[in-house]
Amino acid sequence: MTRNRINKYALVFGAGLLAVLGFAPFFLYPLTVLALAILFIQLQHAHGKWVAARLGLTFGMGFFCAGIGWLYVALHDYGGMPMLLAAIAIGLFAGLLSLFIAIVAYAQARLRSRFGGREGIDAFIVLLLIIPALWVLMEWVRGLFLTGFPWLLMGSAQVPHSPLAGYAPVLGTYGVSLVVAVSAGLLALLWQERFNRQGKLALGMLLLLWLGGAALRSVAWTQPEGEPLKVSLLQGNINQDLKFEESHLVNTIETYRRLALSSDARLIVMPETALPMLQDEMPPSYADILRNHARQNAGDMLIGLFERDRGLYYNSVVSLGSAEIQSYRKNHLVPFGEFIPLRPLLGWLINDLLKIPMSDQASGGARQQVIHVAGQKVAVDICYEDAFGEEIIRYLPEASILVNVTNDAWYGKTHAAMQHNQLSQMRALETGRMMLRATNTGVTSIIDRHGYILQMLPQHEEGVLTGMAQGYSGSTPYVRWGNAAMLSLIVIMLGAAWRLRHTKPASRSEV
């Protein structure tokens, strides 16, 4: 391998690392666009389909190893997996995710080879139509493959500060990713054609795209409904090593009793499995204390615990208080965390090696009712269900407020919790609803309908986050269209590329 080729791989690997800085907790969103532009330029100059694929794979390894390296803490520190095996597992998972980028690189190289050179109309077709469309198509497929892992989508990095976040209520996260990819293509075209008219045109289009996003940020897609209410989000800060230890159960439930009774909020929310027990095992006296306190506040509590129904176990959120008892049961389960695919072959990985409790939970179903509490219609999601925008909008426009409960203690003091909170920020922006997040160790936050964090507790500290929340009504375009608009744009872009391929002027060799 020549030094020049080594330098190319080092450059795209570094670009992958750079892209991570666009996400929480760094929020340097322009760097994500710049990193993609670097990759696109290198793909334009790649000689051969497999060279392009390797460049895409290299970018992905830098991107995902840096972006989801926090999984090591869950596997090694809390799962008990040996250090080397945990590192290998992270590398293999990053490699699997990188294959989606390698497919994009390979496919664009095959299509580019049919256009001839890289000048003029050919560069326009590849950088502004083909690569962006394929990139987002593969992000979407990744969000579905093996139940989906839509983490580190390029669109998510634009929340909440980027002008491009204005496209989220219209096209959703994947639509923002599409705008990011087109922006990267325009940057690449601007670099390649910077001394001629094509470069000036690319700059103009880039400015128009970003100004359009900024203009959309000023649109009020939803309207306030009812009066604001006082809410309290509880953060017990229970160490993951102790969370499911029976000897620590009394201390855990006492912590949440104390935190709940300290609040006079109309809506009090506990984190995911805040009470690590089955609902029918909750002491009646304990339930009465919580229920009576909520009624004194003329409101309700949402409590994370497990439910058992006809021999099946559910990760649930149950209400207690002025309203009748209601529950939400987690629908989108985590493979190898909450259920084990191919259990006869792979059960040992969870039960013997990772020792994760309560595996093989049941799904609560995709069509559940919103929870009517504290005068609001609440759409609850549990853990990383907030990564799936197309699932959250099932409860809209009926729901007036979104609530996420989670436990990111598995990932220690890494940037996983802030990345997760950023996903909730995107859900708020897509739906035009406030998002209330109650977590075990953080990030516990109150997020407004524009995706901005209004209040947040320090991570890894016990506390109660109290603030005001406003319910909203109405629908954003994304609530009405879902991902259909984004997929339609991809079809249009690829169709336009195909059409331009057949109508482009003949090259010199054809004359």
C-alpha cells in the first residue's frame, strides 16, 4: 500500500472521529457536515468500487468506535465480560454498522462509473443526488435492521442549535440527515470547483439550504393546550451494581419514596424500573403512601417497574394518583438485553456471561393508549424507544406531552447519556411537544418543543428536577407524513440522477 493511499485511509478515519464531535455532549454540528464532505471528496477520487468500499468502512470504524465506545462499560464493567472480549465485541459491532457506509461507498462508485468523468454534470449527480440519497437510505435501513439501531444519525447532530434542525418538524431525523448529506455534497463540490462558476453556484445553494432551515425554525407548528403544570422528575442515582440486588431493595424504594414526598408537583415521574420489582409485589402500604401524596397534589405519579400478566413480564410505567390506574408497557425491546434471539444458541451470552436480569421480556404492543394523568394526555416511551421517531408519532396528535423514562447507569460516566438525551431533543422538535425525561443517573431534563433543554439535573447525583411543563396540540408535517416524505425525496433524487445520466451531453470520447 502506497503512502498516498495510507494517507487517504488515515484522513477518512480521522473524518469519522471528527463527525462524532457534532453530537452531544460536544454539539459542534458543523464538524459533522465537514467530516461527511471529506469522505465524499475521497469517494469521488477513489479508483474502483472496492477502494471506495474500504474508504467507507474506514470512516465508519472511526465514527462508530468513537461514537459508541461507551458500550464497553456495559459489557465489561457491569456485564462482567473480559476486557479483551469486550473490546473485540465493540470492534465487531462497529464493523457491522460500518458496513452500511461501505455499501453506500460501493454503490455510488458503481453508479459513478457509468457517468464517466468527475467534471461538470457528473460531479453534480454524484455529490448532490446519488451519495446523499444512498447515505440516508442506508441510515433508514440501519434503523430497521435487526429491530434497528438508529443511533448517531447525522440529522441528530443538528439538534438543537443548527439551522438545519428547522427541517426536523417537516421531514424528521432522516430528512435532516438528507439535508446534512446534501450540504456535505455542496461543500465537496465547492472545494472541487472553487475557482469556477460551479463553485459559486454550490455556495449559493448551500446558503439557501441553511437559510431555509433557519426560516423553518420560526414556524409554530403546534399550539399551547390548557394551562402549564408543575412537574417533578426524580433521579435516584442508584448504582447499577446495586440496582437489582435484593439486599439493596429497601434502600432503593425508600429513596424514591423520600424524593416523591418532597415534591408538590402535579405530575411526578420516576425513571425506568425505579422500583426493581413486580407491580403485584409492591407493598400495599407503600402504594397507598404514593397514591395519597399524588392526590394531595391534585395529580398523579408515573412509576417505572415491572408487570407480570399471564406468565409474561413487561418493562412498564404505571400511574398512581387522582386518575385511574393506567400503564404503558415497553414495545420496542432491546435484543440481547430484554429478549434473546435464538435463545437455544445464544442464551448463554446473556444469562451466563453478561448476567443481565429480567431477559426475555414481552412487548407491550405497538398500539397502546396514551396515559391520562394530571390533566394531560401523556405519551410514554421507555429507554431507547425515543430513538425511533416513527414510533413516537403513533401517539400523536392525541398526546399533549411526551415522557421518556430510562436507566443509562449501564454506561457509567461516558457521553452515552447525553447522546441519548439528544435523541429526546429530536423527538420534541419533530412532534412540537415538550419532552420530560426521568432517569436513574442522568440525563434528567425538561426539553421544550423546539428541542432546547430548559432544565437539567447534574449527572450521577441524587435529585429532583422541578419545573413547569406546557401541553400542546396540533400536528407537525412529520407527525402527518412520517418518513414517507423523506423516502419520496430519495426516490425523486435517484430518479433525477438516472434521468440526468441519460440526458447529459456526450463526452469527448463519444464525439
